[in-house]
Amino acid sequence: MRAGDKEPRNSPPQARPSEHWFRRPRAEPVARRSSRRSRTWLPYSRRPLMKRTLRNLERDGMLVRTVYPTVPPKVEYTATAMARELKGAFEQLAAWALRHQDAIGAARDAYDRAHTKPVAVGTETR
């Protein structure tokens, strides 16, 4: 193709190195605004895990799932009394983890040092 010639109609445009032909899902949830309200959307790869987790919590009696016949469908999850009873225990666990985070980090570092084999210079493999 010479300079000034137009590309044939059915061929895709030539991509520059910085352009992507596809969108990768983001690693973190992205808040997007819908017509009704702001919602947090999960990347597609995490939705099945979230669905399975919510269904298991419902099965265990921790959540009540309510489906509303709207377009798009609306689903609400409500914690049961049994689940709300765990709130204090989780708060105590979180407080314990915050109090001991430095000791846990030091223990992990010591473990990694003790269980990592040194690599001789020049023998690294990719």
C-alpha cells in the first residue's frame, strides 16, 4: 500500500502499540452508575465465586435471599439473626489481627528466610 492510499473497507484499522483490541477486566471492583443508583460491579472472573459464596451462606442459614421481579432483576441478601450474632466475634478477630500484624509479618519473614533455598549467581532460570 502506498502513502495516501485508503485501506480497503473490510479490513480492520491498524492498531498502534498503545491501543488494545480488547478490554481486560480490572483487578479491583469498579463503581459504575446505573440509571437507578450507584452499584459496585465485580470483574467477570469473580462473579461465579461470589455467587457460590452467597448461595452457600444462604444454605447455611446465614443469609436470606430475596428476588424482586424487575427488569433488570434485583436481588437482596439480608443477614439472619444467627449471622448477626457473629458480628462481635468478627470484630474481635479483626482487632486481634491488627494488634498482632507486626508479629505475624515478622514470623512470615523468618519462615520465608528459613525455607528459601539460596540461588547461586548466574544459575537463575526463567
